Amino acid sequence: MTQVLALLQIIAIDVLMAADNAIVVGIAAASVPAHKRKKVIILGTLAAVVLRIAFSLVAVRLLAIIGLTLAGGLLLAYVAYDMYRELHHGSEKEELGLKEANDELSVFRAVRLVVIADVSMSLDNVLAVAGAANGHIGILIIGLIISVSLMAVAANFLASIIRKHNWVAWVGLLMVAYVALTMLYRGATEVAAAVL
């Protein structure tokens, strides 16, 4: 019974905290041609599952690293900037009637954005999930796979909305930028407290 409860807690925590990740995956997937979108979502989701399992297994040790939140904020700021460039240039290309010349390159770029964003944003998520797992590694892995799969479904839905309504991507970008700024502030505060 405690294992089932731990599994439900892991799924609930991950789903509630993964909204920002779904936004990044959705924006990244919307930036590639429609026939490549599923590839970005699948590759990005697989990378997210592997990274979260790895992070969860060392979550307690991650807590001790001073400056990790600051580094995550810097990575996420890079993702926000790259997303801004993609949205800005995507608008220009649409106005000029141009298409992306190299689909594989844009798929690789979109997956890279998803991976970097997941690394930077999932620290809080991973720590909460690892706490809920209470040492049950199998339950932890199952919970992460289920919740990240739900994130992929949400990302696919967001990608289709973003393709129809470009302004949604800009709202998502603002949310990602806000998370990056919050992480930068928290990380800088932690580092300053440790140094002083």
C-alpha cells in the first residue's frame, strides 16, 4: 500500500511541477515542420526520463552542491534566449514565405533545447519526487516514466496550439524566462550566503 501511495505521490508531484517543461517541449516541437514534431517530442521525452531517473538517484547529493541552482538558471536563460530567437526568426520566415532548409538540423536543435531546459528546470521536481519515493527505486522509475509521458501528451497538445496561435508561444517564453530569473535570483542568493 505504501508503494502505491508513493507512486501516486510521484506522479502528482511530477505532473504539477512539469508544466514549464511541457511548455518548452511544446514550443520546441512547434518550431519544426509538422511531420518532424513527434520525433522531437519522443526524443525530448526519452531524454527527460533518462535525465530525471539519473538526477533522482543522486538527488540528496545534488542538494549539497552550492551554485547548482544558479547554473540551472543560466542554462534556462540560454534556452529562453534561444527560444526567443527561434520565435522571432520563425515570424520573419513566415512573413517572407521561407521554409527551414534542413529538417534534421532543426529537429536536433529542438531536442537540444528540450534537454537543456529539462536539466535546468527539473532540479526542484527531482528532489520532491526522490523524497516521495522514500528509497523505492522501482517505484521512482515507474512514476517518472508515467509522469514524463503525460508531459509529452501535454507538449504535443501545446505544439498544435502554438502552430495555430503563435502568441501562445510568446506567453510560454515569458513563463520560461520568469522561471530562469527566479532560479538565477535564488542561486545567486545561495552562493552569496555560502561565500559571506
